[in-house]
Amino acid sequence: MRNWTRRGLALVCAAVLAASLAGCGGKTPPPEASAPPASQAPEAAPSAGADSQVQALAERYGISEEKVERILAVFLQVQGGSYTFEELAGLPMEELDRILADPEAAETGAEASAEVGAEVSPSEQAAPAASAQPAAAQSSTAPKPTATQRPAATPKPTPTPAPTPVPVVDPAVQTAPTPAPAATPAPTAAPSAGTYIGEGAAKAAALAHAGVAEADASFVQCKLDYDDGRAEYEMEFFAGGMEYDYDVDALTGQVLSFSKEADPRAAAAAPTATPAPAAAPSAGTYIGEGAAKAAALAHAGVAEADASFVQCKLDYDKGQAEYEVEFRAGGTEYEYDIDALTGQVLQYQQERADRF
């Protein structure tokens, strides 16, 4: 804004006040037309008069003295009566600065606004004036600011945070139900004893496999048991000076495993003679691993080409030298103890290989 003199502002204030009091709505003639010649101007210091007139306009229109000075600068800048004081008082400060920056464009816009305003009916023109009356009355009751004090700026309201949106569930959209947890399958019930072959059939299967007549066998036990969830009959009997142990499938009668060894009762019943100490035979008198394997294969009825040996080693059991032979053939695992001096089968056992 230009630095207008206090004298010029005082002259414009006088003209605006005169027009306002006369009911002209604040429209003023150009400053050069309303201001008296310099030779006729009063000699009193105009500063105090200008301040009082600016203050009077601020109180009348309910605006700040700074805005009054800005409006007066517009009157001096435009050099014409295209605006009224009331019109300029309703504009923001930014619009007043725009008018001061480009007075010609602002004056053209004001003339266009005046032409549009001429077409408005008298009743519509009276409406703004009526609405301005309460504002003027309200400003008259407001406390009067001093010449050096400007109205405090109205604090900006604190923006209210937007509420958290609540998700809206569309009833038309059907939510898939949560799948129920998979039920734990019930354990398979063990077959009833009525479906088993029975102890008599299990004994017959074991005797037939051992090649022993029922009249020559003395059974120690025959009981139903479970191994890895499978029902089987466990049997133990003696015949011909030998002890037999058998496991027979309780559903099919198949021999699952068996073992055969010398009857320990016969050895315990014999009188104990104190043998003369004898030197242990040399390794050169043993039959060797090859003969031990051949004796085991011959007893099992398995060809050497079909056998897969796991081990064959010389060991001692209660002072007796023997070969421990282990091999697999046809899905069955065989274990043999062969006398290292005579090649006699001392003990053997066979089981299905899938159990290991």
C-alpha cells in the first residue's frame, strides 16, 4: 500500500463520513473533487483529526483501523466513485490488496458489478442494507480500540479429528461360515476275540512248523498278546530235548517268529561232573565262516544266491566257540548259532524282515 499522508487520509475520511451520514452508503466523490484546495485547508495539525476519523469509521462499520486505512487507500488509488465504503468494508484484506495492485482491472470489475446491481429490484437492494443494520448496532456496543491497539486476531478453531469409520457389513454379502475343526478319528476297535483263530489252531500251526507231533510236545504257555497293535499268540513248548518259542498271528495263523534251542532243563538234571581242564582248541580246528554259513543256509532251506548276509562272526558262549550268522532272504530275517567245531545248529530264529 502506498504511504498516503495523514492529511490526504483525513480529507478522504471527512468525505466518507459526510457521505455515510447523508445516507449515501459510503460512496465518495474522487479525493481531488472533495478535498478543498491546499490554500483553504485548516492550519491545525491533521494527524489527530485523521486518527479520530479513522477510528470513527472503524467503529461505524465494525472493522479494524488498518482495514479503514486500506479502504481509504483504495479511494485515493482508484480516483473515482466506483466503490462504496460498505462494499469495500465487506471485502477481505487480500481483495483490497488486489485492487490496489491493479486499480484499472478492479475499476472495470466494479463497473460491471454496478450494471448487474442496477437490474436488482429495490426490495432486493434493501435486503443487504437491512442485514447491515444489526452489524452496525453490534459494532457500536463493542469496546472501542485505542489508536495504537489493533483488535486481537480471532484464534483459528482446532480441527475436530474425523471419527474412525466403522466398517459397514453388507447384509447381501454372505460370509462363509468358519469350518468346524476336523474331528479326531476314533481309534480302530480291536477285533473281538470271536474273530481270532483260537489257542488250539495257534498251537497246531506252531507244531506243524516245528515238525513236532502234539503227543510229543509239552506246552509251557500259550497266551494272546499284542505287539505294535497286532494280535498274536505267544507259545512256548518243549519236545525232544529242545525248547521252542513261537509267535503266531491271531487272525491268520501265520508264523511271525520262532526260536529253537536246547532244553535247559535236561542240562540241569544231568549230574555235574568236574571236567578235566582242557586247552581251548586252536582256531585252525574250527570249521570256518564258509562252512558255518553253508550249515545255516542248508538248515533254513535257502540258496546262497538268494541270501544277503548281515554278519558271520566267531564268538564264545559259556566257554563254547560258535559262529553267529545273520542273513535275510525272501522278506525273512534269519539268525543262527553254529558250533564252531562240529557245524551243528545250536540255536536259530527267523522273523519277518518288515518288523525291524
